[in-house]
Amino acid sequence: MKSPPKLDWKLSLRTIVFAAVAAAILLGLAAGWSIPLSDRDLPRQAVMYRTGGDNLVYLYYLSRAAGQEDTAGRMCLQLALRYYDLSVQADRSNMAAALSIVQVLHALGHDQATQTWLSALMARQTAVEDMRAASALQTIFRVSSVRPEVVENARDLVADTPPGPLTLARAYESMGRDDLAEQAWESGTARARALLPALIAAAAVRGLLLVAGVLGILVAVIGFIRRRRAEADTVTEAPTPPVWEMREATEALILWVFLGLLATGLLGRFAPEARRQSAAMLVIPSLIAAAGAIAWIWLATRGKARFGWRLGRSWRQIAVGIAAAGVFSPLALGVYQLIERFSNRGPTEHPMVPMLATAPGWQTKVFLVAVACVVVPVLEETLFRGVLYRALRRHWSFTPAAIASGIVFSVSHLNPTAVIPYLLLGILFAYLYERTGSLLTAAVAHGAFNAYTVVVVLAIFG
């Protein structure tokens, strides 16, 4: 008769500890604890959205100069209106955004909404200059025949706001002063020209990724045709099975969330101002958590863990990663924008975005770009594909393993609007790892996608 297996008290203790930590995390989240990188810095978001609205108004001036006032120009004003509204939602005292909303509403022909907003602004207890600006706008928009002295009075109050030249130009046109109207239009267009370098840079990055994607598709099609002609076996073996199981991968995920919560809580308690103002303090909790989770796999396997970073023929892996990002970045962002359009959430829910958009100097922006495009892809690909996906792949075929790891990857970004795009990207990164056997390809694609997003964010909000 076989004797029962001996109880491994160390393994049992690990199970009890991690189960207790997981239960504490769930209870804490239910009680309202902050998830790493999930707390919203509303004043910073208000500034970011107002800047986005301002830049879209400037794009309206450029569209008008290009003869696209009624098509692209009107769309820019509609998007600007939404961003201004999001800015006011984030900071109710944001009179600059509120006054911009009034002017954009009037420019779009929404007269009733314009008067509703003006009445609400006039009822507020706010700064004298803001009240004078609201009063001047109310006078301009209500009277059927605008008097020159009213417009001149409004000039000093609204001319410096991005929609100001638009408001003044329309008022001058109603008075028959086309010369003054043209000066107002030129004033807005001149300010808008300052955006051209950022727009050109964004277009260049997007164009390069699209070209890389097209070339990648052509190479893939040519390779497929050649393999079919040669009747080659196209089945690719799965990545080398890891020395850990789902147990260790689950423990790593629990530790990742726990360390993120712990680091966020400690920074919030001992350095609250630094955490609110410093870009480093914003991203450190997430980086600590991911690095700690990866380190746990290495410790649990007694240093035997190999996460799949094969660097042979690196140039080819880099090229494939960039090409994949070129194909799927516009697709993922297109799906995101489609979902966002029908939701009530803002278009940029990740808290790194307002930090990047409102960073005080180029050094901070460079730091955040490096984190977003290099550090984060390396850590996330190691954790989600190198650890989680490989553990799932030991027991499942590619499709369920890729979907399951993609779901965890998607949910971890804490953005309900982007669940589907992140899931698609997670499956793409798993496929790249499956086909190449190296995390480098997936990390390059991940970094290129983040770079694509960063360029768009800086062009609109920066």
C-alpha cells in the first residue's frame, strides 16, 4: 500500500500567503483603494483637454485657410467643443474652457445652447474679467445689429482665447467690416501655424509606420506564395515551455497588483505633493510592481527562468515588429475612437497621457516618452507574454492562450473604452512571440504602437 504523499509545508504556506494577499486586494478595491496608475489628476486633465480644444480650434483656422471650413473645419470645432466640455467636467471652475465652449457653440450655430451656457456663466460668482468677457459675448450674440464699440470692448476680453479671432471675425462680418474681419481671421491663422511642426512630425511618424506596414504585408504575401510553391511546412513550434507553471504566473500577477498598490500608497502618504507633480513618481509604482512580479518568477524557479528574449537576428525581429505595428496601430486606434465616440468617457483615460501632455519641460517629456516606448514594452511583454502566455501555452493551444493573456493585458490598463483594442493588441503580440520565439519582436511592436500614440497625443494635446 502506497503511503500518502508528504505535505509540502513551504508550498502550502505560499498558497496561504498569496491567497490572503489576493483576498486583501479584492476587499481593498471593493473598499475604494486606488489601483496603480488609476487615480485621476483632474486639474491636469482639465488643462490637457483645454489644450486639446485650443489646438483643434487652431486646426479650424488652418482648415478655413485651405478652403475646408464647412467640412474639416466644422469637424474640428465639434471635436474642440467636446474637449472643452471634458475640461469643464474635470474642473468646474475652468472659466477659460467655459468661455471657449460658448464661442464654439455660437460658431456652430447652436444659438439656444449658447444662451443657456451664457446664462449659467453670468449666474456664477467668478473673477471680474471672466464676468466682463461673458457679458461682452452675451451682448454680441444677442443683438441683431452689433455696434462697433461693443465689438471693440469684447476684443480686449476674448481676442487672446483661441476661439476669440473666430468670434470677432464673425462679428465684424455682420457689421460689414470685411477688412477688420480678415485681420481677425489672419490673427487666428498666424497662431495656428505654430502647430505645423507637431502636425508634420505626427504625419511623418504615422506615414512611416503605414509604409512599414504595407511593406510588411507585401513581404508576408511573397513569403507565403514561396512557401506554397515549395510545399514547405508552415507549422511553427510553440515557444520553449517555461520552467514555471500557472501557479507561479498567478502568484506573479497577484504580486504585481499588490506591489503597485503598496508603492502607490506609500508615495501618496510620504510624498503626496511629489507624486502629484512629478512624472517619475507617477510611473514608478507601476514599474516597481512589474519588475517585482518578474523577479518573483526568477526567484521561484531558483534562477532558472528564461523569459524568451532571444536576440539573434535582431534586425529582422525589429523590422517585423515595426511592420506589425504599422499594420495594426491605425486599426487599434480606429476601433478605440469608434468605441469612444459612443461612450461618455474622455478620449484619453490613461493617467500617463495628461502627465505627458502637460509636462513642464522637454526633459520630462523625453523621460515619459522613453518610459512609454522602451521601459513599459520591455516589462509588460516579459510579464504578459514571457510569463503568463507561456504558462498558458503549456496546456492550451495558441488561440485560447493568446485570448486569455490578452484579456488580462487589456483589463490591466484600467480603461473600459480601450478593452477591445488592447485585447486585439495583446493577441497580436502573442502571435508575434509565437511565430518568432522571441519577445523582442513583440516588444518592438508594442513600443512602436506606443510611439504612434505618443506622437498623436503630443500633436493634439501638447
